[in-house]
Amino acid sequence: MKRTTKYVGLDVHQATTIASVRDRGGRVIARAILPTEATALTDFFQGMRGSVNVAFEEGTQAQWLHDLLVPLTHAVTVCNLRGEPRRPGNKADVKDADDVSRRLLKGDLRSVYHGSSDRRLLHDYSRAYLNALEDSTRAMQRLKALYRARGISVAGERVYSAEHREEWLNRLPDRGARLRAELLMMQIDLLRQLRPRAQATMVREARRDPVYEILRSIPFFGPIRVALLIATMKTPWRFRTKRNLWGYAGLAVVTETSAEYAYVHGRPVRRRRKPLTRGLNQNYNRVMKNIFKGSAAAALGRPGPFRDMYDRMIRGGMREDMARLTLARKFAAVALRLWKRGELFDATMLTVQSG
């Protein structure tokens, strides 16, 4: 009996999931509206015969749905459609599911890595730490914005201190602003208590990972950076070369070129024209970029092999911004190489092409 292949596109929502099923010829052979529940989705996919490929968009439920469908299907693709132009016409859930199944059949989806459930506990701990850090930063920025909106200078960190709280509250002219400031100060106090706990739990879990000591051997890779790197990257084998990692971490230079060829004596000849640079790629993982750029910035302030490398680039005529970018790339390349090979850091490797 001939084995059939089906391409399923899902439009996932909190309560319902719309499924669009296509055959190999591109014809929609079935549509279904399912509750977004494990039992209903499992029964739906177990009822399909042949090889089943499924795709759905990245979102809050993506990891749960990925882990649920991997044992039930031939291939699961979690795609990222952010930043893409919206197609003309009306928008509807069924049309979205049809579009995903059509693009899955064409191979026109940009996948997002979800991988296995390894290091899931560390990932959750790292998210708890980052959430506490982001919420604390947001509350601090809101508090200072409250004062600036009333023409009150609020430089420094004294406004966050409990010792000077009454002094700062008395500077606000009305009761509504004082209440807002007082609530924000209470939020900051609570988040300052939660951050050390979240940080300690994350680092303690990271130390149990075999790769922790390898990455800690890299200069300026402290416990927090290493824990976040392990939790975010999960495995180095996601990246075939260092250039793939540079793009994921937002360290890839974007170039544009046009009219590359001209006809000379009846033959196409490439013009000697340099591509125009358009900055770094905009689609990247912010945690990874902060790790590598933060390490590069720290390395510039202290003597060592990375600072020596930076000084050599500057003496060679490289611009400072490009030298800092190259240094951040070197940190990424070294981390990838050591993780893959299981080796400790050696300063002599900075002269070797890593990746």
C-alpha cells in the first residue's frame, strides 16, 4: 500500500486550535476545530494514517505543543512569522491555518529551535531570574519617569533607597503621584528580595551541568553569564559553525548589494563593488547578545588576552566599533568550540579560527 504524506497547519489559541490538512498535491483534504487540550489533539493526530508533518507558530504554548506532538508525528516545525508582511484580504483563523499548511508543504517556513526537554529545569530557573531582573528594571524606570514628568531631577540611585524614601515622596506635589511612587518603591523592595533567591537557584542548578566548568574557564564568563548561556543555548550542536551562532546572537553583519553584474564583450562580469553594510541583524536572541557583548565590554576594562587582541586590531587600523564586534564574536566562537570539544580555555586558541 502506498504511504501517504500529510501536511498539517495549526492556528493555536488559548481555547481552540484550528487544523488544516493538505495532501502531497496541495489540496486541503480536512479542516477541524479542536479544543487546545492534550487529549483532543492526541486523538486527532493518532487518527491520521501515513507520514504526518505538522507546523504551528511560535507562542506561549509552543513548547508544550511541540513536546506533545513529537511522538505522534513524523516532523514538527515551530515557525516564526514575526516581521513578515501581512497578506492582503481578510484575516481569519481558518485562513491562517491554511496558510501555515501551504507554506509547510512548500518548505517556506522559518523554524524556531525547541529541541528536547534537556536542561528544562535550568531554563525555568533562568526565566525566573530574568523576569525578576526585567520587572525590577521596569519599576525603577517608571519611578524615575514619574519624577521627570514633574520636572524633578532624579539622577543616581538615592531615589530607590529606603533611607531617603520620605524625602523623595515629599518632593511630589500631589497625593496621586505620591501614591504611585510609594507603590513603585514597594515593588522595587520586593523584587530586590526576590532577585538574589532566583539568581542563587539558577547558578546552583547550572553548576550541576557538566559543561559549567568548561565555560567558566573562559575569562569574563561569570556564574550568571554561564548559567544563562547554558539555559538559552541548550546544546552547541544547534549551530553548525560559528557564523550560525553569530546570527542567532545578533552579531551578523547585514549587507545589501544590487546590479552586481555587467556585460563585457558579451559575457557577464561581476562588478568590483563592495556590498553596503546595513548594521547587524535584527532578528536575534537578546539574552545571547547581552552575554557576548557584556563579556567583550568587560574584557576591555582589564588586561588580558582579549584586551591584547583588541589592541592589536586597533593598531591595525580597525574602527573601534568593529573591533568591539569582533571581540564579541570571538567570545561566541570560543564558547562554541569549547562546548563542542569539551576542552578548557587556553589563551593560545585566540589565534586559531574557532568554529
